[in-house]
Amino acid sequence: MQQIEIQVDRDGNVTVHVEGVKGEECIRITRTLEEALGSVTDRSFRAEFFEEQVLERTAEKVTKL
């Protein structure tokens, strides 16, 4: 499950934590938020960022009778 947590401190500094997202997808989903809030002064990544995102697809063969 993807989750984004946004914290604003008393000085107006914003911290964004993203969970449940791997790799560059993290940056993609926060880009609009970062652009709206101002410039990024620091960025750190959790171990999850360095994991590969695996897409799982399931296909079923359907036959007509």
C-alpha cells in the first residue's frame, strides 16, 4: 500500500515521507507536490528506494465453448 506523510514544522519547513513505493516512482509521485511547495533543500532515501519495483501481471486463458 502506498502512503505519503506530509509534516510541516513551525517554521514552515515541509517533510514528505513516502512508503510502499520503490525506486524512481517515489520521485515521480512527489514531483508535483515539491513544485507546489518550493525548492527541495535536502533529500534522503530509505532502503525501499534502492529496491527494484516488480510488476506482477496475471493472465488467464479464456476459451469459448
